[in-house]
Amino acid sequence: MRKKKREPIAIIGMGCRYPGDANTPEEFWDLIIDKQDALGAIPADRWDLEGLFAPEWRRAGKISVDRGGFIKNIDKFDAGFFGISPLEASRMDPQQRMLLETSYETIEDAGLSMNDLNGTRTAVFIGISAHDYGDLQNTPQERVNIGSHTNVGSALCINANRISYYYNLKGPSIALDTACSSSLNAIHMACRSIWEDDADMAFAGGVNSILKPEPQMGFSKGGFLSPDGICYSFDERGNGYIRSEGAGLIFMKRLEQAEADGDKIYAVIRGSAVNQDGATKGISVPNPLAQEALLSLAYVDAQVDPHDVGYVEAHGTGTFVGDPIESNSIGKVIGKNRNDNCYIGSVKSNIGHLEPASGIAGLSKLALALQKGIIPPNIHFKKGNPNIAFDELKLKVPTEALKWPSKNGDTRYGGVNSFGFGGSNAHVVLSDHKSTQREANNKEGLQVCTISAKSPEALQSLTEKYIKFLKDKKNKASFSDICSFTATRQSHHDNRLSVVAESKRELAKSLKIYLDGESLTEISEGRVNELKDKIVFIFSGQGPQWWGMGRQLFETEPLFREWIEKLDGMLSRHADWSLIKELKKTEKTSRISDTNIAQPAIFAIQIALYEMWKAMGVEPGAVVGHSIGEVAAGYASGALTLDQAVLLIFHRSRVQFKATDKGRMLAVGVSNEEAKKIIKGQEDKVSIGAVNGPAMVALSGDTDVIEKISEELTERDVFNKLLVVNVPFHSHHMEPLRAELLKSLGKFKTADTKIPFYSTVEGKIVRGKKLTPEYWFRNVREPVYFTSAIAAQIEDGFDTFIELGPHPVHAIGVEDLLAEKKIKGLVIPSLRRKEDEKRTFLSSVGMLHA
């Protein structure tokens, strides 16, 4: 009896390769529910069937069966995915290959990424017996081909160890052989490993392959195999089993942790037991007393009343002698003195006997049955074995799928048997989990779906599978759950695809557009940028504002609205107008072009966008601001408090508004040096207001001088454009504002920056403590050396630039600098004028991910 209470173990992931093309838990369940027989002819690539087959099992050198359960393309393996060379892969036992692929599918099914496992105390326990591939490689004829990968490729222990190696797992890693009970013993040991605190999580399962005729011949001579080629589990026709190959894995963790992590839970392992037959009439002859003792021990260990067990997934090989011994043992422990029946079945009737992997197949079947609340049918059962007293033992074999009875919603319990032909027995007790089917996330609206693979070809193939999945009418997953899962509960490989959509239908349509080679703003494809952590947030200057900016996000995004409302309240301490009211005005009544309204509004939009990017997990490595954008950048850098930033943007805009109609500004397509020549001799009337690109400046000054320069440049066919602003920023017209601005700001101390603040006043990094009120007048009066600041960031290794503002205005300048320096980079917007704001924002999130 257990001395202390222990936490049950949750099965949160499942992967498989079973006969009948059952390569996912869903396909495996469908095979069972649809009552399919997955057995078939022995493939020609295994051995010469015609030359070796003989119905008479006594004939020397012959095999009495011509059927089995086989995995298609067992020799195929995605070696590149696992970073394995073709030469090494050719030396790897197909069992290792199947387990590696299945292990990855298992963690995907569990909603875990490779990073989630990296360095963790995760155990690996694998049941394995077959060594056909090693035998094939180590014949005298193959000596010339033996190389450095041969031993590792054929050693049975490597089947567990290679999984631990690939995921960098630090828990126990053990391969074990107890013949047909190997994988259930592996699960028993994995549970003990977690309960004894040797591991926090575990892979457990088994694998089998049938590559040589000699083992098949041995079992044939022993009389184990069914001459009919069918597993008649519990039936009077039972005359042996049929050998099969495949692999199965589950991923386990403590139930409490699985619930806390929000994991999908197939079923819960309550307890288990193992024992040995000891001395019997023959080493392969089962011991009924040992089997009874096994079940009793298991239910004591699980602290479960055997009468509460509704179904047992039996070993059920279909042998005329073995089935009655097992059934009687089950009946004496579980059926004794009960009022209702206990159902028994065996998946071997569907997929044959996977030998060391048979236990994991049986346990997976039971876990799925518990999850779905259905007792699955047992095929090839017509009339019971006469040596099984079904009525007396309260046992029943289901031939159709049945609803699993549950009294008043009580917990359902089931058990799994697995017996080795050397006498090693195992039994595991499972229960259902009432929160298995969590409520779907039916959140409506736009989402980002991310798909990734290790090669472009694999990405294309995976995209095709997604389209099929999205169009499948049986797919009940919500669109939000699908997108959330791809973003947060899957590994993100180097070749990536991101798609913004608002329904499964739109997503499938967009993915088809991608496969057709067409493009959409909502679709981003790329290979992961190794320098993607070198991100700059660019806070734009005045100019991109428009009357409807931020309105859609304010109405639909709680986080954006929260920050706009917060800033509205903070501005109201200084202003006699409302930020929110101004943002909600119509185009006709809007005052968004007035400097005293525009600058605080742009600032508020920038801070709200900054918080949205952070909520997406995107943090800048540096910041830069263009003119008024330096205020938001100062806050984001940590130099300014939010109160200081609000005070600054209010008084900066209020004071500058007094210079309305004092002059004009002109964008000119020339370099900074050329601009100096253009204004030479007129510096008292016109200034270089901003250097926005290698060949793009803004001149600012008296209206008559600006207009005259524009005329002259037009005559010379030099690009120029009068800007739609009514204040000549960064010119001599700012000088009279100095005293009032400094008085309004008073004296405030700034903090050290937490991330680098690249100043567009000085064109380089400036420490946070230098961002005093005096600096902020320089920000108003002196030129904006945007190009110098961006050039310094590029020189420092930054290659990804995200513009925070109502419309992108700096992309061309940044892209020109990147091109000039021959550096590949990425420049993306947060919003675009008059475009769907959330769709634009999420498309940029997707672009950054890809």
C-alpha cells in the first residue's frame, strides 16, 4: 500500500506510426471506430514471400503466415529536419527514425516547442526488442560497409538516447526489453521517474520493426502466429496473432502542472504495477496467479476500486489458451461481485501485435476512449472463446462503439494489460479528465497564423496540409484557437509564413494565394533573421497625422483604448481640450492639423502603439525619434517618466503653435551638403530643418524665401515639395519661444536610459540624464539629424526598424541608408493612413516574425 499521496500523471501528447496509415492520434482513433483491419500482405521489400511461405508451419526454413501489420515507406526519413547527414541516416535503424519523427509529432500534439524542452529534466523510456537492422548491417558480407555510424545506428539504447540528445533532455534515458510488455513497462518506469523526482516530464512508448524473415520464422515455428492472418481476440476462432511494426509515444507531466499550463489532457495515469510469472510449465507459458496479483497490485497502487473500472484494454493476442487465462484473471479481480459488466477489448484485432510497442498502442487506445467517453468496438469477434466464462466473470466484448457509462458524472476508469513472452507483466490504470474538452476560444476578429518548417519545400507541403485541415468539416477547432496554437504552442523553424485573417475560410484562401505564388499585404514569407533582436523603434515626427487616426484601434483594441484614455486623463491636467474628443471628430470639424492638437495626439498614438508592440513580445533594442517623436522615444528609453513626457509634449506643442503662419517648410531631394549651398547667404531667413535621408532634406524659414527657393529648384528640375504645415519648425522662428518653453517646463531630472536613445539633435547616442529642458529646446530649434542617428544605429548592428506613428513617413530614408551601406534590413509600419488599422498592425507583426 502506498504510504504517501502522490500527484497523478497527465498524458498531454501522443504520436504514432501504426499499420493502416494511422500516423496521428485522430487517424488511429478513426481506424478503431471504423472497425478497420489494418493487416495486409507482407511487402515485397522485406523478404521473398513466395519463396519462404508455406501454410504448414512444421516445414523447415518456411513461414506459415503471409500477412502482417506494416508501415509504408519505413525506410523514408526526414534526416535534414533533425540535422542528420544522409550517410548517418542510412546507418540508423528505422526504429530510431520512426521514434525521432514521432517524438516531434508528440510534442507538437502536446502544444510544446523544442525550446520548452531544451535543458529540462525530461525522461525518455523506450520499449524495444527488435534488432533486425543491426543484424543486417553486421553480416560478413557487410563488413566493407561498416563505418563510424554503424554501431550508434544499430544500438538499441540509442533509440532512447537519440531523443534525449536531439532535444537536450537531462532526465533518465533508458531503452528496455521485456518483449511484448516493453512499452508498458517503459510507461511504468516513466511514471516512477516522475514520482521519485528523477524527472519533471517524460516521453514513454515503444517501437518495432520487421525487416528480416528469421524472427518471423522463429515465431512461426513456435506456433504463436495465426494461420488465418487475423487476430481473433477472445473469439472461439482464436489461433494466434499476427506480427506488426510501428511506433507510439506519449508525453507526460504531473496533472497539477498540466492543468496549470492549460494543456490538453487525453487521460490521467493513476497507478501501475509490474511483476514476473516466475517458474511455469514453460518460459513462455503465462501464470494466471501472477496476472491476478498484478491487477490487484495495480489497483491498490492507483487507489482505485476495481469495480469502478469500465473497460480493460487487454493483452488479447487471440491465442486459444492465452486469452482465457488473461480474461479469467481480469474477471477474478475486476468482475468479481460486481453488478454491471466490465468491457474488454484488444487493439491487436485491428493492427496486429506490435510486440514491444503493443503496450503503448493499447494504452493510447484507452486514453483516446477515455477522452471521448466511448468504449471502442472489438473487431473479428463473433462467438466467445468457450474457455472464458463471460457472464460469470462479468466481462463483455463490445462489437460496436458504445457510450462509456458514467454514474452522475463520476470519473471513468480503465486499465491496460501487457505481458511479455518471458513472463514480464505490466498493468497501468487510467482515468478520464473532466476538463479535457476546454471551452473553445471563440474570440472574433483578425488573428495572425504562423506556419514554419525547416526548408522551403517542407513549408509548401505543410501549407497544403493546413489548407486541407482548415477546409475539413470535421475540424471543430475555433479559428482563434488555431492561430493561438500556431503562435504560442509550436516550434518556430527558420522558414516562416505569417498570414493575417479573420476566419478559417479567409486563412485557407490566403494560403492558397501563397501557394499560387501571388502576394498579399497580409501574407509574409521569409527566413528567420539571425539579427532580429536588433530592433529599433522609430517614433515619427509631425506630418503623418490625419483626422481618423487610431479610431479603429480605439474602438476594437482594449489595450490601445486603455492607454489613450490614460493619456487623455493626464493631458486634461494641462489642456482645456479633450484628446479623445479630438480623435473622434469628423474630417470637417477636426483640428488635427493644428500643432497644439497634432503633437499630443501623435504622441498618444505612439505610446499606445508602443504598448501594443510590447504586448506582442516585441521590445526595441534602441529608440530614435524624429523631432516631436523624441518625446515618446525618451519615455520608451526610460529617461523620461510618463508625467514628464506628457508635460513636455503639451508645452512644446502649445508654444510652437504660437509660430503658426510665421513661415513654411520645403522638402528637397538633395543631400545635406547640397542643401547648405542652396541656402548659403540666407541663413538668417532659412534653415535646414531636417535631414531625412541621404538625398532628402527639409528647409524651414520665411515664406517668401522658401517659395523663391522652390521656384528656382523647379526650374533646375530638382525635386521639391511645399509641406502642408503651418509652422516653420526648426528655424529662427523658434528662437522667440525659448524663454516661455523653458519656464513652462521648469526643472526636472531625467533618469539613465534603459536602452540606447539615439538623438536626432546630435545624431548619436545621448545619455538619459542629458535630456534636460535645455535639450528639449534644442530639439525644437536645431535641425533634425535623422539620417545621422539612423546611420549610427545601422553602424551599431541594428537592421530592423519599426515605425510608430499614424502613417509611415521615414521608410524611404531608412531604406536608402541601408542600401547605401549594402546592408539587408527590414523597415515596417505600425499603421497606414485610411487602411484597416488592426490588419496593418498584425501584418507587420507577421512580417517581423517571418
